[in-house]
Amino acid sequence: MMTWNDLYMMIHEKGLADQNFLHENVTIYDSFYGEYYPADAIEFTEADDIIDAGNVFLTISPPASWIC
């Protein structure tokens, strides 16, 4: 499992080594399907019974074939 600090440090180090890295698209790899998907982020501004306000998630848009 990765923490936000782990992710930050990886991005920071990659950005120091290659400034162009910080301008590249974010992609998530699905190891189950062996496929890559463009990523986005969503921040929940209001709490509910499960998620606290301010939580940030990385998201992907599922391929059309996943939608029934």
C-alpha cells in the first residue's frame, strides 16, 4: 500500500531528475487486465457515512465495455 507521502516523494524525485515529467499525463496501470488508463483526481468536499471531507482519490474512467 502506498501513502500520499510515498507518492509525493516519488513524483518529487522524478520531477527533479526530469522537469518534463511534471507535465506528462498521469496514467494508472491495471495489473489485473494489463491495461493503462488516464487518471484524474477527485476531492470530496463533504463528508458522508464512509468518506471524510477533504479526502482525495485518484480515479480512472472505465472503458465502455465495463459498463453494463
